[in-house]
Amino acid sequence: MIFGLQTTIDRLKDTVKHLARWLPNTGARLYAIVIETEEIPAEDGEMKRLEKDFEALGMNVTILQPVRPIDTFPQRYFSLVPIMYAARDEKTQWVTLIDDDTFFPSLHDLQTELVKYDATKPQYIGSLSEDWWAVNHYKLMGFGGAGIILSVPMAKIIDDHLDNCKENLRTSAGDITVMDCIYRHTSTKLTHVPGLHQVDMHGDLAGFYESGREMLSLHHWKEGSAAGYKLEMEKMHLVADICDSCFLQRWQFPKETLLTNGFSISVYPQGLISGQKPGLLGTGVGGPKIEKLNLEQMEETWGGDIEVIHSLAPTRPKLDEEAKVGYKLLDSMLVHNGAEPGAVRQIYFKEGGEKEGGGKEMDTVMVLNWRKGE
């Protein structure tokens, strides 16, 4: 696979630690077009130094100036396709456009998905926005933050029509430019892969991350993103060093406690998770009837009245804050045992609330140590 993104040099520096969670030692290459600002080009010496930083972390990254200094945002984005196509070798099957805040939790899982599709034919693979308004407005296209995956034959078609597509822009969005070129010159339509996530919601995204759904890609988690909800993805994902694809996997514990690995620990009212009624000595005798939560439904914690039935259904209403006690991941770290990493330590945190009559409850932490199985 070859990946391509375009961004500013400063945002790419900030992205090193996130790319380091999934790109190193995979054999995959990444091409990055960078600028300083729309008016100022990036400095060549700084680009070379950053390439060496990537190399030291086991990543094969080539940092480039725009193909033409006059190229606009969508033109820079679109030009990544011919750059990746020209860099192909006999093993290359897929070229993938990403944003600087696109995150792949597991390249192995992504490849397992792509095996389902014939890479010798023109393929246009991606995901719709979760927000039906965006789909209705921008049409059935692969949204860029989720990742746009093209087979090499599709990249060739785009390369063959480069001038026509690059100079006849309908909008200022790069992913729309790619869609327009594909639909103008091929009969191929988007193959929608629900596990690729644009994450076009804003506010509290706990319900999304705690859903237990397949997460082949994630987007809009960086500071300053459209979601307005910053996550430290490199800390969240660290547990994958111990247990491979267990990131965001859910684990059910007694006392109505649910762990979403790397994101949160949630404690629910009696019976909502276990279905066990409260009552005399915990037997359920004399206790009220409990309607157990359907954990296949995604909790609608995000803000705004957006229509998500096409993308996130089935869903359920958000629980009251008093009903669900949440511990969010505060930090994670490698704990060494001599020269070898012995465990990944996760620290989950809940701020103490206000007491009745004044004062504040104590803050609370839960600490999990993950170790590799024998």
C-alpha cells in the first residue's frame, strides 16, 4: 500500500507520533505534500530533517513540495494520486488518500478487509459521512478523512485524465475532485466500507467510541478538528502493543461495569448491563423490573440534531449523566521489566462532583495493567 496526504509542515510534525502507531515496519510508503502556509512554501531543509525523524521511527515517508507552487488545496490533494501511481512497484495494489488526522488502528485489519476486493480492477473504496446532510449535499463519495482507497488500475485512469480533472474543479474540496474525476471517466461507483469512519459529529463522542463497532479508520480527533473533541490517540492506542486488535474492544465486568479499551470505563445503574434485578440480598426478589441496555445500539452522546440512521443505526438515546458514571482515559505508558516492556499501564480518571450542602467529592482513578499472555 502507498498512502498520501497533504498538510502544513507544522501539522505534519504533530502527526509523527500518531503515524508512529500504525505505519512503522509495515513496508507501506507515505508521500506528504507540505506547505508552510497558503502564501509561504515549506523550507527544504526542514522537510529533510523531518524525513529523517520518520526514518528513525521505522517509517518510509517522502515529503514533497506541491507539484506546482500555484496549486490550490484541492489540486494538491488530487495530485497525490499521480504521485503515488508513479511510485508504484510490482507489489503495489492500493493507493490511499488520507488526512493528517486519519488514523488506522490496525493495518492488518484494513488489509483483511481489502482482500475482499479485486485489486486488478478499477476500485473506489471509502466511506460516507455519518451525517446524512453531508451525504445529501456532497453525494455518494468517499469522504477524505475516512480514507479513500484506490486500486492501481483506478489510479492509472485518474493519471491518464490528470489535466482534465485537475483543471476543472467544481469545489474547493479534494475528495470531491477525486469523485468527480472517477465518475466523469469511469463507470465505477463507490464501494462503501462502514468500518472506515469520517466521524462527522461534534461534541461528546463517547457513544461512538464505546459502541464496540468495527473501527478500520478514525478521523476528526485532533485538536482543532471539526468535532471539537480532542483525543490523544497515541495514548489510547498504546494498549495495542500488548493485545494487537483489542483497541476499543469492550470488556464486561461485574457491578454493571463496561470497559472500552483505551477510551473509558463506564459504571451503569443496577441491572442495565447484566439484566440482574436489584432486590433482597442481591437475589432480585422484590426488585423492580429492569430493562437491560441493548449494547448493539450506539448511544447518541454527540451534539446537534443530525440524521445518522444510514450510518450509525441502531442507536439509543443518551443516558443521564447521573445514571452513567464515566472514567475517561487520562494517560497510558509502557512499564518496563528490565530491558523489555513488561506492561501497558492505563490510568482512567473521574473528577469528583459537588457534594450536597457544599464541598467536592474526591477525584477517582482506576489503573489497569495489561501484560502479554504466556
